[in-house]
Amino acid sequence: MARLIKKYKNRRLYDTEKSQFITVEELQRYVIDGLPFRVEDSIAGKDITNATLLQIFVEMEAGPTQLLSPEILRQLISLAHHPMSKSFKVMLEQMVSLMEKQMQANPYLTDFQNANDAWSKQMQQLLAQWQGFFPK
């Protein structure tokens, strides 16, 4: 069962299982450790997990190691408004899930070239599948 985190107006996060306030960095650690959680607005009870995860991601992107280029961000924004965005979302989730499983299976991957080749092959398959949705 997912841990419940309540977010208060003052932006403080309260872990109901630990019965204490936590920092955004601690919440980021939950993500990295694979600890399932749900973030809820303390007053309205509304699920704000996505918004909170995006906040963590934005703070990470503002740091020295950026994962996404401006071009990728532009493309994601455009794709989010495309009529087939739900299909893209499913394919993207599958691709990231597969990549995560591969990394978990071999966390001390030393053969970076094979990993890079596997990643490139998966990306090519994803793009081919996505392009297949559009008539030529």
C-alpha cells in the first residue's frame, strides 16, 4: 500500500506513516528507493502526487545534471496536446519500465556499449511504432 504524504499550505510535507514532516529531498529519496507514496492536499484531500513529482523533477533540472534538453521538453509539450497523447504515454511508460527492469537486473553494468546499443534499439522500435500510427 502506498504511503500517504500530506502537503500543507506552507508547502511542508507530512509523512503520515512516520508521523513527522519530511523534506522534498527525503521524498525524492522515496522515489529513488522505490517506496510507493501518494501526496494529498491537506485541506481539499485532492491527489497532488503528479504536481509534487514534477516539482522534484523541476528542482533536479535546475541543478548541474539536466536529463532533458530544451528540445525534448518542447517535443513533450507538443505531444501532450496531440490527439494520440494517450498512446504516446503508454508507449513511453512501457519503454521506461523496460529500461528500469534492465538496470535493476544488472545494476553494475560494465558493458556500456551494449547498454547504449540496447537503448538505441529500443528507441528506434518506439519511434517506428509511433510513426506507424500516421499515414504516409
